[in-house]
Amino acid sequence: MLKTRTLLTALRSSTPSLRNSSTIEGVKFNDKPLEEPPDVWSFDSSGIQSFDSVPGPKGIYALPFIGPLVHVKKFSNGKIGGLNDILRAYRQAHGDLFRLRIASRWIVVVSNPDLAKEVLSIRVKYPFRPEVEIVKIFGIRNNKEEGLGTLQGEAWWNLRKPAQDHIMKPSAVRSYIPLIDEVAGDFVASLKDTRTIDDCLQLLNAVATECMGMLCFNRRLGCLQGQSPISMEDLNTIFTSTAEAGKFFKPYKYFRTPFYRRFEKAVLKLHCITDNEIECAVQRLKSTAEESTENAHASCPNLLLSMMTDGRLTKDRINLLITNLFGGGIDSTSNTMTFLWYELAANEEAQKKVYDEISDHSSNHGLDTTALSKMTFLKACLRESMRKNFPTNVGSVRIFDTDCNISGYKIPKKTPILIASNNISKDSRFYKYPDQFIPERFLRGSDALDNKTRHSHPFAFLPFGFGPRSCIGQRFAETEILVVTLNLIKNFRISLPSGSPKNLESVTRTFTAPAKKVTLHLTPRPGP
Ligand code: HEM
């Protein structure tokens, strides 16, 4: 808890000797040298097989540019299907480790949890994720540094380390529970007279934006009353464009195409919104600090303030980070929550168990932190929903700057290695009955299930990635989804319109989204 005096000290502190410091009206920021990340990986190359022996397409299918075109045709019956379908077909043809051409480059794909573990356990100083070209080009054309998701090397680490110290600490996330609970409570109250949610995702976008407003700017943005500062259309443009921009032809590299211009406009708007919000948040902090008595703000968790007073980040980098968090935290959670609600609506029995669990553990006096930790079945439902409706496109990609040994093959440095997590989580070898919603898979001690049905390999399910480059917002996202869902199910029984399919079809952009509008019916539960 931050007391007013601490706030004042933090806001007034200034150290003349700090390097790279900049100021927001008297608030000092600086870049302190960071402790070095751990060991660099090296391997013994004796006795391993060459890269050419890695299974994969041969002959015409292995040719640069031509290969990808013909193999897409071959493996998808002439249709350019989803990348996951193509990877599944490749796995069936070549096994769990194969290489294939994307344009002129080789990439290596691993499709089982043991191989995923092998790749993700390679410890390097700065894990490298492939660049997103359109983001890079935007940065160059607008003189803006790249964000956490696409920065590399030491620059990435210098941003990631202080950010994760503040965002990933369980105590930091716990302190946001009452604030998320407040948003969730208001949301559920706004549904009092609603019997049908026409477009679930649209509504959840507003809830997720409101929650991110609390995390990033410490203020209620008013999204539940239709006052969202960012339009969902702009966020859609950003995420759809980053997914689309990776495709074969990239004219936006050379010209400001209409596609690129739409992307640029949406990202600039996002920057403008966060810059403005941060400025206002700093002003609010200053006036709070100048008041002599303690008030509500002083005892609230405050990510922005803790970063400003931490001393390792400049003002520009804090703005960049907050922009990443705000932009990255909306689409991801709203889509994931929509799938979870669909599953609960489609699976009456699971929903009843969630309701019973909520009735057993929650009270009417706000959400108790320990109560949330007891909602094990609800958590299992979330995980099972993410397994079945995997939230991201394909899976994590890693690139190493030294050669490495994967399963006895030498993988040359700089070769992207893709962990096909989306496919692994739906592979019947690791999850029997993959199309069925069986939350018990993720319950500890669920001995009634056999090993093939139960979740039994930690690397078979990686919706947030793994390791130092994993999702920095994981804890916040999970907490938000659980708290909002808990509030909904506590107050309403949810169901699908008659004739709805059991499984919701999806489209993959950066985050997986429902292919069609999701409509839900609400039946109020009896009061306490
Ligand atoms: C259900 C919701 C979410 C899912 C499924 C998700 C998933 C992911 C995944 C798979 C990655 C890449 C991991 C890897 O390469 O190994 C990632 C990275 C990232 N996520 Fe999330 N995410 C979610 C919510 C959030 C939220 C709420 C925030 C912000 C508060 C956030 C911010 C980020 C950032 C900044 C990165 C880049 C981290 C880095 O490269 O160091 N995410 N996320």
C-alpha cells in the first residue's frame, strides 16, 4: 500500500547523476543498468545429424518460393486452408519434427510436448521472437521504438525486466482483484433487465477495455456506458493487419498501401490515447500527492506509479510499455472469455458445477482473494476452454543465435523453430476426445480419468507460451476472466439459442476469435 508521503517522495524525487533520465513535470525517470540475464546455451555437436536429414518436403516441394506454393496446394486439396491444417498434414506425412519452406527460408516445426519442452528449455540470454515486419516498418516510418512483443536482445530485456517485476508478481495481481470485481459487478448489474446478449464479444470488449483502464491508467474509462476511448474497429485493424501482414507478398514494405495506412492510423491513435491517458494519470497522482491527507487513490494498486518510481524506465519507455499492455490486453481476454462462456452455456452440467462452487465459496461482501483460489473447477473450465479453443494463431516461435541440437538434429542458428501448440492441444494422442469439453482433465487428483484424457504433460498446453518470453499479462488475464465469469454465473444461468452447434467455429487472427457472432440467453438466478 502506498501512503501519501511515499507518493510525494516518489513524485518529487530527483537524482542528478541518473543516466538517460527524462521528466514528466517534475517526475524523474531513469534507465539503471540491469542485472544480466543468466547463462548462454551451447551444445556438443558431435554425432548429431545434419540439417538436411531433418524430415520434410523433398524435390520441388523443397524449392524456395515454388515449394511453399505447391505444398500448400497439395496439403490442402487446392484450398489455402488455415496454417494449422497444413501443419497437421505435414506432421502426418513427416512426423513430429519436420522442416518446411516459408518463402525462401526453412522453418522447423515441432508437434509434440517432449519436443516443445526441448526447444523451450534452451536457455539463451535474450530469447528471440521473429519480427513482425509491418510493426518494424511502422516504427521506422514514425520514429517509434518497437514494443515488448517484437523488441529483441538487450533492448527487450531492459523493458521486460522492470515490467515483469511489477506485473507478474502474484501480490500485484491479487491487489487488482477488488478493482476487477468492481468492474465485473457493474457489468453484471448493467445486465439486470437483459435476457439476451446479442453479441457477447462486443460486450466483453467493453469489459476488457474497462479492466485494462484500471490496470494501465488507474481509472474507470466508462466503457460499460459506451465511452471507450479506443474503437474496437481500430483494435481489430491492428490485430488483423499484424496477422495478415506476414503473408507472402508485402507491398507495404515499399509503398504506403491502403492496407498499411489503415494499420498506421489505428496504431497512431492507440499511441495518442495512451499518451493522453498517462498524462492525465500523472496529473492525478500529483494532485493526490499534494493533498496532505490520505485518500482512496493512495491505497489503490498503481502500476503506472510503481513503474515511474522504480527508476529503471524512461518516460518514453513507460508510455511504450503501457501502450503494449493496453493494446495487448483487450482482444486476447475478450475472445478467450467469449469461448469460455460459450462452453459453459453449451455444457449445462459444467455450468452447474461452477455455480455450486461459487455458491460454496463466495460471499455477498465483495470477492475475497482466498475465495478465488478455491474456484478450482472454474479454473479447470477456463483451461479446458483454452485447450479446445486455443487462443493464439499457431504457437510460440523461437530463433537462436547459435546452432542447436533438437532431437539429434543440428538446427542452424537463426532458423525459426515453431512449437505447434495449437495443434498439440487438440491432438488425440495427448488429449483423448479432443473435441469434447472435459474440465476434469485439469483437476488435480482427477483419477477417474485415464492418462490419455487427463492433462498430463505440462508442455502439451501452452496458451501463454513459456519461459522468459512468455505472456507478461498471463496472471492479470486469468484473474480478469475468472472474476468476470464468476460474477456472471453467480447471477445468471447462461444458455445458447436453440439449434446452436456444440462447438464454436473460430477464425485465427493474432488471437483466435469466434467465426460468428455469439448470442447468449440469460436467466436470472434466485437472489440470496
Ligand atoms: C487470455 C489472454 C492472453 C493470452 C492467451 C495471451 C497469450 C500470449 C502469448 C502466447 C504470448 C507469446 C508467448 C511466447 O512467445 O512464448 C504473449 C505475449 C505477450 N502478452 Fe499476452 N496473452 C493474453 C493476455 C495478455 C494481457 C492481458 C496482456 C497485458 C496486460 C498481455 C501482454 C503481452 C505482452 C506484452 C507480450 C509480449 C511479451 C514479451 O515478448 O516479452 N497479454 N501473450
